[in-house]
Amino acid sequence: MQLTPETEVHLNKFKPREYQKAAFDAIINMGYKKVMCIWPRRAGKDLTAWNICIHEMIRKVQTIYYVFPTYSSGRRILWDAISNDGFRILNYLPEELIESKNEQLMRIRLKNGSLFQVIGSDNYDNALVGTNPQGVVFSEFAISNPNAYSFVRPILSANDGWALIVSTPRGRNFLWEMYNVGLENPQSWFVSKLTVDDTLHIPFEVIERERIEGEMSEDLQLQEYWTSFEMGVEGAYYTKYIDRARLDGRIADVPWEPGLPVHTSWDIGCRDMTSIIFFQVANNVIRIIDCYEKNKEGLEHYINVLKSKDYTYGKHIGPHDIRNMDFSTGITRWEKARRLGFTFVVADKISIVDGIEAVRSKLPTMWFDQKKCAPLIKALENYRQEFDAKKKVYKDKPLHDVFSNFADSMRYLCISLHKVRMGSSPEDINKRYRRAMYGDEANIPPIFRDHQKNPYR
């Protein structure tokens, strides 16, 4: 059938709960352009967001993108999903409104011209480039690539579009930061943070049974049902070590000491980020003074970044696979760096578990510059084990996400410290200084020879 102004469309399949109505009202009636819903597990976040999309596409011709952490998760959570009532979620959209549906691309075109598509934040740049969406939903934003939001925000600002973020917490990461931005700007943000005490959508005896039977720990329940940011990330490797560094005052202003060489530790990505940590070593103290991360750039870019800084460099630590052949150039990245004037020290090839333990043992000796190293600190706080949802247990390997690249750089740093310290300790520098000043050891004034004062400590 063809839609006409007289055509009646009944959107009566979805009956929002009381707490879900607020999100509808914020976008549809109150005109908010930035809406955030931090709701508990199984509170109907995506079901609510999808029905908001339906209302908006009928009300006004527009393009809406629904962004999931990954493309495959979008198919599982929305496109192929079935509600608790046995109703396919896509069927909340009346069939008479649909002009075409592309199952492979997860795209729906309505007869009035509106367009809806599911995409993944892992491929946001390819999916969104050249588009002009008027509405974007971000599902499970806490585990998505935050760059997807940064990419689309200028587009929405230019065309007066709206963004809806739905998620549960995953520690104090970028969702936490966005949540606080929303709280500080109530005129432009509508923020709904609810717990199971507010929604009452799951009986408390069910939650308690999950805890008693070991299906969920108390920590995870606080995060999933009481939307707690405070518990950090269950299964996190380094969170308590970073918390201790804060309590000890070791996350502060850590200036570069010109008398010490600056070493770097790299995780070199092809499709992933390349992450670089800049650090100095003084006795048993490791001073993390700077970091840098970017993707889709050649090795020349990163070396130019290093050259643009005023540091005097010592050793450059590269991953063990840096000697693998790069088929695009026909040489290894180690050789390519050497031709560009940088020689890498190759990190030992040890198990990830042993490498993580090496980081844990060294973190208590580290100082972090709170400004320059903010992305690194965030990554270390959120680096965690992969969770097996079927078995309800954490796997013995880390989750590969936006935080794992800096964590890998830190792992290479810690397992390679013995290579960095060779010939570059403060004592060695002081010896070279005295030798340059006085020549033979016999000519050194007794006060310096006896006490061996080190101006760089």
C-alpha cells in the first residue's frame, strides 16, 4: 500500500514502562538533542531506543544510524533479536511502513523516505563517511569505540540532529566522563541513570539467587543492576594498582628530566592503534612522562612525532613481531625503522600472563604525568579479562578493545626494563659526567669521589 496523509498507523505494539517513558518524552516532546540512559541489565534499553527510532522516522523524514560496539553484536542484539514475549524486535515497526529491507546490510527504507541502518563502532569511519544522519543511537556505549561519537557529533550539530546513548557502566571510562558532562549541562543533556530499585523490572530474589548460585558476583551485580561506576571493571588487571598510585600521589605532574634519556615502548598496529609510551628510569623509579596513540598512519608518522619532541632518546622497545615481514613494503618494520634512523630493541617473547604479572610488579614503582598520560592511565584502569557470557566466567586472556593497545605497550616496557637499564642508569651517567669533567678518576675531588653525589636523583 502507498502511504497518504490520511493513512492511520498504529504504534501500539510497544507499551513502555513508566521509567522508559522519560526517554521518549525527552526526544519526542521536550526536544533534547543529547540523551543518555544508563539503565540496569535487562531494563529494555535497546527496545526503548528502537521504538524511539520508529516514532522519529514516522514523524520526520530522516536517516538514523544505530551504532553497536561491533557490527555482529548489532545483528545479535537488535536485527535478529526476539523479546521476552517471543516477539521479533524488528516487527515493532509496522510492515505497511516499509518500502525495502536489506538483511545483509541491516538497512530499512520506509515509504516516506526515512532510512534506518545498523552499524558497528569498530568500523564507524567507513560506515559514516559521507553520510548525513539526523539521529544516532549508541548502544552499550561503555564498550564501544568512543571515536564513533566524536566522528558523528559535528554532523549532528550541523543538521540539528539528536543522539541517544544507552548503556550500563564498565568502570570509569569514557561513558563515565560523558555522564559527568551531561550532569554538568542539564540544559542541553537529558540524563537518566536508574538502578533496579527504580525500575523494579527484576525481582530481588532472582538477583539474590544469581549471587548465591555463583552466576554473578556481588561486584558485577552492583555494576549491572545498580549501575555502579564505583566498582571499576570486574576482571580488571591493574585497576587497584592505579588506585594505589592515586592514593600515593604518584599520578601528578611528572616533568621531563633532561639529564636522563627518554625511552619509548611501542605497540605497533597495522589496523589497530599504534601506542607509544615515553618513560625515564632513575634508580628503581620508572617515570612515565608522555604517551601517544593513533591509527592508520605509517611508521614515518610516528617517528616524526618522536623527532618533534625535545627529548634525548635512549632505547626504543618494539614488540617481538616487529621483525615479521611487512608484505606491503617487502621488509620488516624493524628494518624500515632502522632506515629511518631508529633502531628498536625487541621485547622478549613471553606469555601474556607472565607479561601482565611483570606489569603488576612494576606499577608500584611508577609515576605518571596526570595530563600527558591521561589516555594511558584510563587504558590501564580498564584493561580486563574477556568474559565468557555462556559459562559466566572470565577467560584467562585479556579482552581486545580500545584499551588493550596501551596495555600491550606497558607490558613490553616492563618485560624489557633490563635491556633499557643497560648502560643508561643514573650512576652510569654520573660516571660519564665526572670522567668528562676531571678525566682520570684520580683527579676527581675527594668530596665527589667519596660521596658520588648524583645531580639527577
